[in-house]
Amino acid sequence: MTSANVAQWHKADGDTVSKGDILLTIETDKVSQELEAEIDGVLEIITPEGEEVDIGTVVAKISEGGEAAAEPEPEPEAKVEAEPEPEPTPEPEKSAPTPVAKVETPKPAAPAPVATPAPKKAQPVSGSDTEGRTTRKKMSMLRRKIASHLVNAQQTAAILTTFNEVDMSAIMKLRKEVQEDFIKKHGCKLGFMSLFVKAVTQALKDVPSINGRIDGTDVIQNHYYDIGVAVGTEKGLVVPVLRDCDQKGFAQIEQDILGYAEKARDGKIEMSDLQGGVFTISNGGVYGSLLSTPIINPPQSGILGMHTIQQRPVAIDGKVEIRPMMYLALSYDHRLVDGKEAVTFLIRIKDLLENPTRMMLEM
């Protein structure tokens, strides 16, 4: 990080603040952070909201005791702007006699109006910004980071996507059977995401090449299972990381996901929450997406895309049945992962989800 954005001031210039009061929210390209007052005093704001500043820049000062800060306030009241006011009056007087003001009346070019209508008609098209047809605003730091990150991923990795579908009947039946008892014991619902996280963790163990990354001419093999879960926020997409998923149960994973979702909504995701991660899961199904090709999150080598569940006719033992089906998409870095390994990995996830008891027994 080299810069940050002064996102919001929670106190006004000249306010008396106490130690521990939240003064402002700073927004970097990944996270938002609230800054507190370290002493009691009166706040003097130097940098207004919306300004981007370099790391280490002083954006405000606090004068202890309040009396020191009260002195600067009279200075603005004794506005030096009062002096320039007399100056404008002599200026117009000098400008009035100048012949330049009269030169603007070269009305001899009266025949010229015939030529002027053409450019005037073209102006509304080029000047549509001023007519309210479009608006322009600065990209947020998070959105700029997302944009550069995704472009970098496509430029540096050989991304390929393979697809499959999973019958969600067994998973939905399991959730229905244990949901009430699960909530009573753990205080949270058994969601689909924890089941997918555990399935991905087991598949990474079975196909370890996907749990690796390229570093120059070396291959780094990971022996841990920190899974990133993409979370959509009003400001953009963030990917907090669930740590050591191989050592956690379904309840703990669900609680971790809920905790991250709350922090993301409140803009309190920390940098440490986003660092690391060996694989990412993105659930576009919550928005109704039927199928997509997710982009890997460098330097990771794979990402799983979940999609919406649809009731579709499928062939079961020679008969057509209506089943809740979900398309799965695995995007992977073809530089490191071969097609056979990618397909094996995706089918392993499919098998675990369609046979959840085997997943719980790590079979």
C-alpha cells in the first residue's frame, strides 16, 4: 500500500473529542479502517473527505485541552477574504474603459451567424455530461485494486475452465434432517458453504497439484488448507480466508463465514483477514447465476464457482427424474495443473457432495 483514501470524517472540524472517539474511516485498496483519537482535545481537519493521500500523511491535528485549538478558529473568522472585496471594484472600473471589452462586438460578422448554427447543434452531443445524461465519479480504491488484480490474473496465468454438475438432493436432505438440532447446538445454520469448503479441502488433499502455485521458475507446494470465500459488499468483492479448514468442523466454518460477512458489511475487514489462501470458492448462485467462468485469485492456481440450484430433469437408473441440480465451474492455471488433474479434482468434489457421509468420514 502506498496511499489511502479519507473515506469519512465522523467528527467535524473544531469538534471537541475524547481519547478513543472514532475520528475517521480510512479506505485502502483492500480494507477500511477506523482511526481513533489518541488524546483529548479539539480536532483540526487538514484533509477533507474523498481525498487520496500518501501513507504517513498528516490528515488532522488534535490540540490538547481545547484552548489551543480555539485560537485558530478566530483566524478563519477574521477572513482575509474581506480584503480582496475592495479590489474587485477597482478592477471592473479599469476594465470598463479598455477597448478590449468593446472588441467583443465585432458585429460586422453578422453574416457569420449562418455558419455558427452548425457547431451549436453538435455541442449537445459532445457536452452530454453537462446535460445530466451521464455522470463521472472517481473509482474507489477497492474497485481499482479489483480491476488491476483481475487483469493481472488474465495476463500472467493460462486460465482454463472445466464444468460439471452436482445433484444436491443428498446435501439438501441432510440439512433438512439435522438443521434444527444443529442450530440448537451451535447457534448457526448448516449452510451449503461449509459443505463445499470441506469438500474442496478433501479434494485438495487428493489432488495436491492444485494446492500449489508458481513462483518464477519454481513450484511452491502448500501443505495447509486455508480457503478463501468470496464475499460481495457494497464497495466490491473481498475474499476473506478461512484458516486450517482441515482441522475445523462444519459449525466452526459456518461461524467463521458469518463473522467475516458481518465484518465486510460493517467495513471492518482487516488486511490479515485477506492474506494467504490456497484456493477460492465463489458463490454466484446467491445472485441467480446459472453458469460462469470465475477468474483465479493469484497466486492461487484454482477457483471453484458455485451456481444457482435448479430443478432439472435428469436420468436416474434409466428413468427421468426431477432433481435439484447445480453447475460447478473450476478455473485453474493450466501452467501448473493438467486437464486430467482438474477434471479429477472437480469430479471428486461432485462425489463428496452427492455422498456427504463419505465426506464426513474423509473417504
